Amino acid sequence: MLYVFGFSIKTTEEYTCALQTAERSAHVIGFTGEPVKPGLFAWTSYFESGSGLRQGQLSTAVSGPRGKGKLIVEFYRTPIGASLGMWFKTNEGETEVYSGAYPCP
């Protein structure tokens, strides 16, 4: 069960895209420093895939030499369009990192 909720989402394109986006985010880098490193686990509250639709939500800790926070990601992908929303949550609050078209090839 731990694999299903703590590790399996880490094998998806959405997780990889979210981390690549976070690693380029001035806000995330400004808070954590570089390099930005993901936590051991990535948790998913829901995930649906089938008939050309992929959607879900995941969260993972990210940290660097100056601090740490939680990356929260929501994604929606279909053959005709896709979107990604990302927020970075720290003890100082929550900030939108990205919201828009799916940024990864």
C-alpha cells in the first residue's frame, strides 16, 4: 500500500514535469536555495487515467540548503488540451508557482 500512495506517482510524467518546473521556479529556489531536492515520498489524493484522460493531484516535500516546503500539483491532460497548477506551501504561507498550459513536452 505504501508503494501505491508514496512512490507510484513518482514514476509519472506529471511528477517529472512538476519537479522540472519547481527546479526552475524563482520563488521555490529563492526559499529553498539550490539544488532543489524532492522528498522521498510523493502523495496522491486522486489519480485517474484512461480513455485519453489523465488527471489528479499530488504533493511532495522539496528542500534545499536554505529551507523546505511542500509542492502541491494538480494536473489535467487530454488529447485536445492540458493544464497544470502548482503551489508551494511553507510555514510562511502558500504561493502559486505555475498555472496554465502543461509546460512539458
